[in-house]
Amino acid sequence: VTNHHVINNASKIEVVLNDKRKYEAKLIGKDPETDLALLKIEETGLPFAKYGNSDKIKVGEWVLACGNPFDLTSTITAGIVSAKGRNINLLRGNTNYAIESFIQTDAAVNPGNSGGALVNLRGELVGINTAIASTTGAYAGYSFAVPVTLVKKVMDDLLNYGEVQRALLGVMITDVTAELAKEKGLKKFNGVYISGVNDGSAAKDAGIKENDVILKINDTEVNSASELQEAVAQYRPGDKIR
């Protein structure tokens, strides 16, 4: 697994293992909407990281970021989860269907960390380090990783279909703010506000209406537009969700 922006427009991709073995990699598939890509090398018996559960990771929990910043091979940095469901409008310029619901950490990440693993203290993969927010281009205290629940879905799709099977509700959404709650007469500030429903969409068929507020996708609470997008993106067209 790596980032789309790492391998985009490459004519040749080389993978170097921690023991210095080198392989030419085959690109199985890529997804600009989540900035993820799947590579394959011809080798057997390799160690691998197990998937964790990014839905259950908590703000304040310790995480480790792995990568090769500034060509420094196999660098590990530590930090905590600073926030979840973070949208930094990084991918919006590429596509209207970009999914941004990053795990924000304060583990030091720099150019060269992209595509590296974000793991919990059990060594389980919880995210793929993707971006930093910085005025200088170097680490400034904010790092962002694609959550592993989304990574797993995208990787399974690329492996099985060669492209991502993207689920869409067909709604226009916005965060519930204090101002919006006052304007619309909402009693609570949680959930995601539906500002419009597309004709012929799954949402319209299901009876979702403009001015509704979505509180959960199945059993996952959603309190921002980015969290709702991430939750829906874990499913495929034709799946039924509550």
C-alpha cells in the first residue's frame, strides 16, 4: 500500500525492503479520490502488518509513524492521535468525489513519509501517512493519515476489481454548526445536515429528505461531513446500510 501521489506518473516503480533487497513493482490499481495505490512485488514469505481498527482508535492514543523522510531509511516517530475525521481540502482539486477523513497526529512526518504506516502500540496498521499541514513544507506539528478502515476497502476493491467500487448516497451535506442549528431550529449540534437530495439517488429512494440530519451510518456516529463520507465509502454500490 502506498499513496497515489507517490507513484503518480511514474514510468517505473522500485520497492526497497528493510533488508536492502530491491524489486520492480507492478501497479495493481490507484485511487486519486483517497490518494491510495496498490503495488505488487514477486516474492513470498514476507512479513506484513496486520490491520487494526481505526474506528476504535481514540484521541490521545499513542501512535507510531513509519517512513523514509529526507531519504533516511526506516525512520520511526511517535505521537498521539490529535483528532479524527479531519478534512484539510487536500484532494478536492483532483476530483469532486474525494474522501477526506484523516486521522490527525502530532507524530513528526516529513516529505518521504508518504505511504508509510501509522501503527498503534500493538503494531497494528491504523492509517497510511499522507500529508502534513505546514507553511514551510516541513513538519509543523500536524500530520494526517488515511484511516485503515478506508485503506482496507480501497485495497480490496483494487485487488478484486482493478478500480474502487464507490458507494454514493446522493445527498448534499454540511456540518451542523451553532449558526445552522439556530437557523433551522435544531435542538442539538450533532450529526450531518442534509441540504439537498439528488433525484434518482439511493437517498431519495430511501426517503431521506432535505433538512434531515444523519446521526449514524449503521452503528458509526457521524458528526461531520467528512466522517459521513468516510463511513459511506466503506461500502459498495448495492450494499444496504442503516
